[in-house]
Amino acid sequence: MPAVQNHLIELLPRVDRQRLLAACEPVDLVLGEVLCERGDAVRHAYFPVDSFISLLMQTDQHPSLEVGMVGREGMVGSALLLGVGAVPLQALVQGAGSALRMGKEAFDKELEMSPALRHVVGRFVYVRLSQMAGLAACLRFHLIGPRLARWLLMSQDRAHASHFHVTHEFLAAMLGVRRVGVTAAAGELARQGLITYHRGDLRVLDRPGLERASCTCYATDCSIYRDHLS
């Protein structure tokens, strides 16, 4: 079992935590792996440890748009709390690493046995809904540069590293913009000395500066999580 656990699991009382961990299996998530497609039957709950996952929505023939990101602060499969049997979004591994996986039946059983688990997962569902509502406004009103800074901060938080590999094409898809817009925005962040970016290798040089360059949505998201799941 990984030494560092998922934060939602850490919030549980010791007895509930130990029982849930006993029902989980450690898995290694591979970069680019699709854990589930929209409309699939829910088969597992995932609790990332040092991996992180993008939640993607596709409309008509448009490229997928990222509407959420989950690392060790959360889980994939929280809709099970609501008794929903189908996956609402595609889950794509954006950061390789370890996670704890639990089968649907075992997770449903734990939800029945543990009021604390129901409370924690319910809080997480509320946080995700609040953050997605904020994202809708962010996509409508905020410029590409601040949105890119926000996305990089979110990725750094979950990668637990200042250096990671990401292409212009991937960034454009995640932000729902054209590649040329990402190129211009990343170039401006680099000119300000906040990042370096060359052939997909991105390094955050100035975290406080990147926070100042980000739209207010990053601080708001952190505040929502802190208020409800600290």
C-alpha cells in the first residue's frame, strides 16, 4: 500500500479508513490511459495518490474539453454516491502514478456502512459542482493567458513537481482554444520569467508570479476546497 494516501481517505475515522483501504487495490495509472468513457457503466472508484486525472466532455464533433482535474485531493467515481450507474465524463490519465482502485459493489457497501464516507464524498461532490460552475464563467469571461496560468498551477499542485511534459496541442484541447492562442499565451508567461517551455517540456520558475498571472478562479477553487474538505 502506498505510504502517502489520498486526502479524502485520510479524512475518514481510523476504523472506516482501514476498512476502505482493505477493500482497495493499488494500481499504476499510465499517461494517456482512458479509465472510462462517457456513458460507460461505473465499474470502479479511483483514489489518486501521486497520479492525476483529467475529466473531459465532448460535444458533437468538437475536441474534448477539460471540465475538471482530480489528484490526491479527490476521487473519480463520486457519482456512485448519487446512485448513478453511468459515467458522465471521460476520465483520462494526465499524470502517471499510483492510485487506489475499488470495485463498485465494494464501494457501494462502504457507503452503506460508513456515514463518514458518505459525508466526505458528498462534500467532494459539492466542491466539484461549485468548481465546474466557476469554470463555466471562466471559459466565458477570462482570457487565455490567465486561464493557462490557472491550468499550470492546477497541474503543478497534482504533479507535486515544477517540471512536466505537455504539448501545445494538448493544452489547446484542455483549454478549448486554438493552438496559436496557447503558443502566444505560453510565450508571454515565458517572457515574464514565470515558466520555460521548449518542445513540450515545461518548467515553472516563479510560482508566486504564476499565481498573480492566473485568473481569480484558481484562488476561488482552492478556497472552496479548503472550506469544505480541510
